Amino acid sequence: MPNNKKPMLEKILDTVGKNFSEEKVHAAMLLSFAESMYSIVRRDCTPSPFYRVSFDKTNHCIEMEETKGHSKVPKKNVLDINDMDLLLMCDLREIPGLLEGETGVGKTFGIQRYLSTVFKEGQYFSHRLSANAFLNNLFQHFQEGKMVNGMPVVEARKDRIERTAAGVIDEINRGDPNETLQLFDNEMHLGGLIYKLGIPIPEIKSGAYNENTGRKKKMFLVSAQNPSSSDDAKFTGTMQLDAAVDNRLLKIYMNNAAASAGSTLWLGDGKGKRHELFLNDFSKRTAKKLGLDEKLIAEDDDTWLSTYAWITDSSKTDKPILYSAIELADLMTSVFSGNLINYYKYEKQVLTDWNSELGTGIEINEDLQETEKVKKIHEVTDSFKVPIIFRDIVQIKKVADILATLKNIKDSLRTKDPVKNYVDIVKCVTVREVAEATALVARNKQRANSVSPVYGINEVLNQYCKLTEEYMKEAKRLHPQFDIYDGDAGIKNIAIYRAIRENISGSRDIDGLIKEIVKESKKLVGKISISEDVRNVMIARSASDLMTLCGFLDQYKQELQVYKETETEKPVLQKYKKPTDANKILEAIGKFYCEKQRDDAITMPDIYQHRIQRTLGIENSL
């Protein structure tokens, strides 16, 4: 293939040869992609500020301000989020976005500017839905009508299926939910066939550029809508978005930024071909960051889509989630799941039932009082259009990832060497991002004009960090202060580590391990106080999780007692004899659970499948 027809990634590989670093090249291209997009879009599209979020590391609380279109004076250690931030992050993390707001505030204009900058005409589609449902066809870009033997038929436009990277759907709440769900699943069902939409993702394998990997970058879909007629009577023909559709989207209310931007709107320069300017700017920035000759690696318009798919492949911005972040997300879910008093009773009953089964001696007698804090949390949960569901839990993870990614990119671009900083920066999801994401997702679930969820979220965050720090001090950790980047921090994580270490120094059998975990749970339950509320719920849930782990260990203790990581080695409990080996025993228990869950999923108790993985902090990958 002639060099000028090769995509930039392949040109860079040819140029640097054995010195090719995928991590460094991706960092350079990702940062250049972001810079170039903003540079071109902002020439005639002023920002629409959405949120300002910050995290107080000392007091363990977040601030989330809905800026309502008003730009703010710069401050250190805050993350300002505007319209282009949202679009870029949804693109990188493959989350469909939705902008809702009054007519004329720039919802569709901003989206169109993003798409027409990043893509050339034909690589994205724009579809405005009508109040007349008969005229709507979300897949019209991918279909064409023909006459075959005198009969009208609809066929797939196969030439567009792998050449269309994105689309905008205007007035989405006028459309058919079934078609919309299909599109958001990146599929088109036609004539008994299912067509997968999106752009093929290339890869570098064994030092060679491989175009056909079988993987696809999901089509970037973003929508806009006016409020439903039930929320604002002046809009006719608009409906409340179907709940199944609504829950798949990251929805942000877009306020009017006109008062803040003012006559600056007159001074924008919308001249020139945006996509062409973008590609030229992107090539220059990438070449400069990598120290290469721009002429050797410049991106060609015809090869851009494969480069775009590689840059924005969501797996390249995936991050580990720290144990404390998983634990906090779990506690957030429980606290905001509905009636807090009833939920507390459920966790108490779980402990009572495990006491009956195992004779643990662990029970909670104190009831949860309906304090002012509890009432405020109920005010938030009562404002949800639908209760917390599985998709919300997934959404919190996605939004937390978005916030971490946005922070990494912006922080790196403020340094003298952005590429090195981005490569070296700690990339993970912490309690900070979980708390901020919970606030955004909760706000998305609420009815209009509801109370802010931030107070309740801060209460959970603050109590969690305090309780974890108490545990760290009692465990006599070398650094007992809670640090959001500490991968070992976590209430149950510390309890299990302590139990395993004590058991290594003691009986070194499963019964001994169960006994030590029960001891840790008793210490935890001992922190229940009649004067506390949210803290008591967190303690009850954590203790119930630990007792469920004990139930699992007891049920499978004969197999665990002789469990080997490999056939030729000693059983795990005999193999590891030092207290410093506690993490290896924990990993082995996690591996054993995953094996049993796969083998015995049909008979394994549901409570194990709900609680064991989060308690151990393990993934159960296919």
C-alpha cells in the first residue's frame, strides 16, 4: 500500500520500527485528538458549562455545583464539565449521551459542531424525529428502498454500515422506543438478519499493523430533546422518554449559556472546512508530541476512521477500580435503594439467619431511627422516577470512568510534557469519582426541581472514609490515614486480611479462618450506635457480607482445605506460611470461588453470587 494511503498509526509504526511504544503513541494521539477537536469547535461554538465538581481530601466530601450555563472563575483542584467534555467522554467510553433543554440553547448546534469537526460528511448521520411516528425511521441512513420483481423491498446499505462512525438524533422523545433501543445496542435488524454497526478497530500485533481484528468501535450516538409536554406544556408532541431508553443514556440538562457568553457569539469564526482543519491540526500536534516529521505521518482523509477507532477504543481508557471505590459504590447503592429503615431490617435479618446456620453469635438488636439525615435521604430516593436498578449501578461505573478519564486528560495537558504525564499518571477509579458519579446519575434519575442528592452522598462518603480509617488504625497500618489511591483500603478488605494473617499464625485451616472472620465481624458490629444512622447501615451490610463469606467457606471447607493452585503444589493453606502471604491466600480463595461459581452456578446460593465477589474484590471473567 502506498504510504500516503496508509492510516497514521501504520505510518508511525513504519517510521519508528522497533522503538514503537503503543502506550506512548496512544497517549500522544489521544491528547492531540482532544486538543484539536476543542481548538476547531471553539472557534464558533462557545462552551455551555454544566457542572463544577471538587473533592475535599481532608473532610472526605464532594461539592457538585450545577453551573446552569454560567462560566465560573478558575479554581485549583476543581473539574469543570461543559458540553464538549461530555461529548468527548461519551465518545471515548462508548456511552450514548442525551442533552435536554429549552429550544434554542444550542443542544443540536454543539453536537453538530463536534461531529462535523471529527468526521467528514457521510461518516455520520443526523436525524430529526417527527411527531408523526409514521415518518420516523432511525435506520434510514443504513437502508434503501428498491423495487424487486415489481415488489417494494428494503435492503441494507452495506457500504455505510462500517463507514458510519456516529449519529445525532434530534427530538429523540418523539421516536419509537423499540427502534431506539436497537440503535443504542449498535444493531440493525432487517430481513431476518442482524447487522452490527460501528467501525472496525485495528491493532498492532507482533510488530505489524492488523486492520481486521473482528472488533468494532461502537457507533457514537448522541441525542437531543426538548422537555416532555408533561414537564413543560409549551412543547407539544414530546413525551417522557421511555424508561428503558432513558436508563441507557447519560442525560444532562443543558441550560441557557447566552447570558454568560453574550456578544462573544458574534465574534466566532465558522469559516473553513472544519474536518480538514481538524485533521491538519491533529497531524501537527501528534507529530510534535512524538518528535516525528509531520509529512511522514500526516493523516489522510480516507484512512481517518480506522485511526479514530483505534484512538477512541474504550478498552484503551479502561482503568482498574480500587477496592475502596467498589465498596463505596456498593454502600451508595444500598443507602439509596429505597426505604433505608426497611433495608437495615433486611441486613439485620441476614445476620440473624447466618447466626442460626453457623452459630456466629453475631446479631444486631438496635433499630434504625428515622433521623433528619434518614429523612433527607428518603427525600432523594422518593424523587427518583424509577428506583435504583442494575443499569444504574453499571452507569455509575461508566460515569466514574468518564470523570477519571477527563481529569487525566486535562491534568496532563496542563503540564510541560503531556504525553509523559499521561503515561505516568495514576489511572484508576477512586472513591472520589464514585461519589461524583453517584451524584450525576442520581440527578439524572430525579424528577424536575428535586432536592440535590449531594448532602446524602457526602454523608455516605464521609462516614465510609471515617469508618475505614478507624479500621486502618486498629489494624496498626503503617499509614493509617485514608488515602483515596490506597489499593488496600476498605472495611471488609482490612477485616479479611487481618483474619487471614491471624489464621496463618494459628491453626491454618478453614475453621480457623472462619473463626477469625467472625471475630472481625463482631468488632465491626460493636461499632453500631443508637446515635448513628447511615453508619449503622454500612456496618450492617459489611458484617452481612463477611458472614456470607463465612457461609461460603463453611459449605466448601473440605474442598478448600486441600485446594491447590496447581496439581504439583501443596494445598494453599499449607503452601503459604508467612503473614505477608495473606494476599496470596486471598487470591486463591477468589480463584476457588470463580471456579465453583462456574461449575455450580445452578445450585450455588444466590446470596453467594450477590455478595462474594464484591467482598473479595474479584472479577469473574469469561
